Amino acid sequence: MVGSLVLLVIILISAIPVIAVYIWYRLAKYQFSLIWFLFALLAGAAAFFPALILQNLLNFPVSSGGRLNLFYQFFIRIASTEEVSRLLMLFVFFYASKRLSKKNTEQFPSWDTVRKGAAGGLVAGLGFALLETAAYGASNANVLLLRAFTAAPLHAACGSRVGAATVMFRSNPFQSFMRLLTAIAIHGIYNFMAALPGFPQLMAVLIALSAVASSILTIRSKWNEDPQSAP
């Protein structure tokens, strides 16, 4: 009984950023249904499993230590696998959304499409973070609050960039690749700073918060350009 209660508390705390973003979307009157939101969340959570498999397969040192191995672990084994897994799941999500909505895609995605991709990716990032935070919290409750309020913004920020990359993949592959690369870079830098003791951990928090603030401002500003075209 106690174990079930602890698990419930862990899930509720992990879900705080998700609830906050859903309230933001509703108050801003972005025309996303609850089902759309939940499926975006599910796509992000599903990305946790291929990322975990890839990380286990790549769990080996590339050198006897030093900077090269740190770069490999933080940027390749962790950041790249998680962002690529998120990209794949978002491809499935947006493809399914397109088929269900029966809307034709423009040859070049409008800002309306790109910001919808970013908004969906942000939700997917929170879905990934929710599952990851719950897993970490179940093994070490001391990191639960820290991860809920740092890792969640980090995954949301990276997810928004990957979401935009997903919808731009066919029409502008270069911009799509650059957005994916930016997400990997932000994620890797955060991982590196968070692993260092003392002041660098504060920098990791600032990186996560500033990155998600940038994503939020981008989504909001693009909607405000043409409020009548909200998806």
C-alpha cells in the first residue's frame, strides 16, 4: 500500500509540467483537442523505450577516459539517441494526425504548420520527461523534484525543436537537420553541466529554463502573428 502511494506521488509530481502546459494551451485558445494533446504526450513517452534500447547497445567507452569519452557519453549515447527516438515517434504521430484529420499538407510548411510541430514536440518532450522522471524517482526520490523542474523543461525545449524539424523534413531538410542538431547540442550541454559538481549544475538549470523559454516565446509569437490561422 505504501509503495503504491509513493508511486502515485511520483507520477503526480512528474506530471506537474504536463498539466501546466495543457492549461497554457487551453488558456491561449490554441485549437488542440485533449485527444491530440494526449497522443502527443504518448508519442513522447513511447520514445523513451527505443532510446533506452539504443543507450544500452551503445553503453561502452570509446577511449580510456577523458574528453572524448565524455563527449561520446553525453552527446552521442544520451542526447542523440533520445532526440532521434523522439524524431521517429513524432513522425508517426504527425503522420497519424494528418491521416485522421484528412488535411492536405502544403508543399512548403507555413509557420502555422511549423509552430504546430513545435507545440506538439514540446508536449512529446514532456511525455518523455514524465516517464524518465518517474523511473529516476522510483529508484532515487531525492532527485524527483530536481528532475521535474529541470529535466522536464529541457526535454520540452528539445522536443519543440525536434517537432518543428519533423514537419519540415520533406520541404526543407537542411533546416530540419539544423533544428535536430540544435536539440542534440542543447541536450548534450545540459547533460555535461549537470554531471559536474557545484556551480555547473546551476548552469544546467539555466540552460534548461532558457531553452524552454525560447521555445515558448517562439510558439506564442508565431500564433500571435496570425491568430485566425491557429490549427
